Amino acid sequence: MNDGMESSTPASAISSADEVRKLRDELDKAGKKLVFTNGCFDLLHAGHVRYLAQARALGDALVVALNSDASVRELKGPSRPVNTEEDRAEILKGLRSVDAICVFTEPRVTKLIEQIKPHIYAKGGDYTVASLNPEERAALDFVGAEIEILSLVPGRSTTKTLQRIAAGEAETTDAPRKLRIGVLGSGAGSNFEAIRGAINDGSLHAEIACVISDHNDSGIITAARKAGLPAFFVDPGINPKRFPDSAQKEVCEHLQRANVDVVVLAGFMRIVRDPVLTEFKDRIINVHPSLLPKFKGSDAVQRAIDEGELETGTTIHLVTAAVDDGRILAQASVPIEIGDTAELVHERIKKEEHRLLPQVLREWTEK
Ligand code: GRF
């Protein structure tokens, strides 16, 4: 009798190395990329799910090399794994981000890397490129795989979960999640510092998930690196007026991988287009140094002086495809006095921005 239930013994979710190699070759022919990662994935938690989604976003398909039961035991001790390799594979296969699963029995994943020849190798942020196992590193270099280290989701781990269960403690969801902010900038980075200051003094419940700049030596990227934050330079190419499609895509991928909730354009001197605009619709804010709708575009401060305005200011607004045109979230004005230079007025404006921007983000956290 058919009771509408699926068969209780589904086909194995585990693929052979040859099958995955075939997938890799097909992708390669189509100019696409296979991402490879490995791990135990014993008790799947939100950290795993987010990590795998980030890994998948690096290319066009994702293969997970799963530690066999024996190798989990060796790594984690005799009480592990909690789930068998067949079950772990079946659970992983249920994720949209996972395209194939292989199981490896050796302590290292070297042989699978050599057999599959992935285009990209992803590893969690508890490693650095330098701390990867030398044998695996050599195999990756040999097959020409790009290595990407992804940030881990803090506080989530199978070991921690098991300890909590053993202690009879419940997981608490009392603390609201921190707002994850991605900051894009080209210049000094004083607005970035204002956000950081508000986070550090506890007035903004957020974290800076990534910083992106189109200048590899800008103040903002230097400060972000110094602060130990994930900071990325995206090469804009040679045309100062154009931020090409490849760069737009790269920015989007960094923001996605960092699981950003809101994107802040803090002095980013490029026009942001798709896929970022679509992917982060209504979640991108810009800081513009004028009282919009007046003085859209570049040189806004100088133009306000030249027009004989008695005041100008700053506007924080949502970003849409039309430049400096989205819904206004906050504004503050400053006076323009006789003899003022653009530098002087801009300093005055920045003081207001440093107050207003954290305030807008705070309101965002309360949404
Ligand atoms: C800000 O004044 C902002 O209005 C404009 O660029 C400036 C960025 O300054 N779009 P900083 O890099 O944050 O110091």
C-alpha cells in the first residue's frame, strides 16, 4: 500500500571521486568553477549552513569532502561521530548549496584534491593560507586551485552544542543578533571609524562584517586591516569613470560571503550597480555631503559654496539605480560662512555624519 511516504532507504548521497571529476570537467568546459571544501559536518548547525552557502557562492557548484566515520573518530575522539557518514551525507545533500559529497578515509584530503582538481578550495577562518596542512597545500598548488578562507560564524560549533547538551543547558536566543555591516569606501574612512567607535562603545549592536575599497592603499582599507577586520581590495581597472561588471560581481560576492545585513557606502567613489543593487535591495545606504535633493553627484560641497548657499549638510539615504536619489533616512545641516573653503565645510559636514550615521544604523537594528 502506498501511504504517501518516501522510501525509507534512499539511494546513497555519496558520489565517487570519478563522478565528481566528471562534474568538474563539465563545468570547466562551460567556463564554470567547482568549489571544494572538507570537514566532518557531524551535527549540522547554522554555522555550517552559512559557511557552505558562502563556499557555494565562490563558484558554480560545491563538492563537500566528508571525513569518514573512522577519520572523525581519530580527529574528535571515541564518542564521535554522532551521525554516520551515510547520514551526514544525506543531511548535507538536502542543502541547496551542496551539489555533491565524497567521503575520504585518509587523514588528509590530498588524494581527493588530486583526483577531482577543484578550481577553488574553501576553508573555514580557523585556518589561514599559511596554516593549511603542507601536503594538502602542495596538492592544491599542483592542481592550480585558488584558496579562499571564509569567516566562520562565531559561537556555533558541534563540540559546543554537545557540551551544552551534556550540561543540560538550553541554547539562549535572548541576545539579539548583531547587525552585520559591510562598508565600502575609497577615502580616509572617518565614517567607517565612526561606525567602529559606536560599536566599540556599545551604543551600536553591530559588527563590521567586511570592508571593501577600490583603492588598495586607502585610509579605510588600511584602518580595517589594522583593526583585524576582513578587508578586500576590488580592482576597479584602469578607467576611473567605470567600475566594471567583474568588479561589481566581486563586491557582491564579498558582501554575500560575509553575510551582510546592510551595506554602507561611506565615501565610495564608484557607482554601485547590479548584482549588488538587486541582491541588497533596500539594504544599501549612502552618505552624501549635501542636503539632497540639492547637489547630487560629485563636488557637492564646492558646488554648494559656488552657488552662494548659506547652508549645506549631509544626507543619509537608500541607494537606488539613480545616483543620490533613494529615500532619505536622515539629514543634518551645517552653515557656510563667508570665506569658507570646501575642505573646511566638508570637515563640518563630516562631524555631523559621524553622529548621524551610527544613529541611522542604530534605528536599523531596532527595525
Ligand atoms: C563623506 O563626507 C561622505 O559624505 C562622502 O565621502 C566622504 C567620506 O569620508 N560621500 P570618509 O572616507 O568617511 O572620511
